[in-house]
Amino acid sequence: MNEPIKTNLVAATDLARVSAFIAEHTLVNGDFEAEKDADVGLKVDGTVRGCIRVATGGVIHIGPTGRVEGTTVEADYVFVEGHVLGKIIGRKGVELAASCFVKGEIEYAGSLNMHSLAKVRGGINYSGPEDVR
């Protein structure tokens, strides 16, 4: 039986919403986009060469063997254990595990949780309200 994934920011209930998978040792050339108002989840254990976008809600989990090479990965929550080459937009939160490597910009409006061993080559930008204390 698989052990539950330990996260600090992305709730287990959000990860449980994952309903689409890109399996390890598979390659997808093209974009993944959810229909308008579709609050869906995607786990990537293979490689995606394209953008991944969930316009409303959603959770994207890039697993330890996952790799995304595109211009944008966007959802309410983005949890990265693997590699992302491109921009990450987490409207409510971004979590970067110790095993991740990100080359590109990270934009978040809610929370950011970054393990001290996570590797980021690029910028991190908070895009939420300026009056937060």
C-alpha cells in the first residue's frame, strides 16, 4: 500500500482531488488545460512538454519522477517534487519539496513552502495583496 505523501502546505484533501495522471515513462507533447470552472487535479510522474493550466481551482502535483518543460504550470495549488522548466503560478499556494528543481519564475498569491534543499534557479514573486501583515 502506498504511504500518504507528506506535505506542509498542500492538504491531503487537495491531493486526493487528483483525477488525471501522466504515468512514469510516458511523454506528452502538448498543453493540458482544464475546462472553464473545472476544479480538477493532475499528477505528473512522466514528462510533459507543454503548459499545464487549471484556470479555476485545481491542484497540480509534479511527482519525484515528473518533469514539465513548458511556459506555465498554473492552478490554485502546485506541489513540486520533480523538475519544472518554466513559470509556476500557484494562486493559493506553492510547495517545493527537497527533491525538486525549478528553472524559471515562481509566482504565488497565498502561501509558499520551500524545503531548504529545494533547488530554484529563477525568481520568486509574491503577487497577493500588499497590505498583508
